[in-house]
Amino acid sequence: MAEQELKGFEVELNLNETSIQTIEAKISLIQDEISAIGKAMVSWKSVFQNIGHVIPIILWHRILPLTSPDCLWDVAKASADV
């Protein structure tokens, strides 16, 4: 009887060890995913910080042509035709 109980405990111990290994593997995968997400967040942070510098340049290049003498002349001429 004691041998049977011992074998039962050994089987249970093996199952528990397998479960622990499975959980540790899942934890490792989750940690890898968290690390990848952290790296992606750092990249996006850099992108958004750079956008703050790029937007004024884009706006400048879009507005500047509208203030050129030719453009202002076209606007004035179109207003006079109305």
C-alpha cells in the first residue's frame, strides 16, 4: 500500500513539474512580448517626438507658396473679377 501511495505521489510530482515548466515557458513568452512592445513604444515615442519638428516644416512649405507674389497676384485678380 505504501509503495502505491509513493508511486501516486511521484506521478503527481511529475505532473506538477510539467505544469511548472509549462507555466515558466508561458511566462518567458509573455516577457518576450512585453519586451517587444516596450521597444515598439520607444520607436513610436521617437516618431511622435520627430513629428513635432516635421509638422512646422511641412506647413511652412505648404503655406509659403501661397504667399508668393504670383499667387497673391492670382488671388487679387480673381477677387477683382467677382
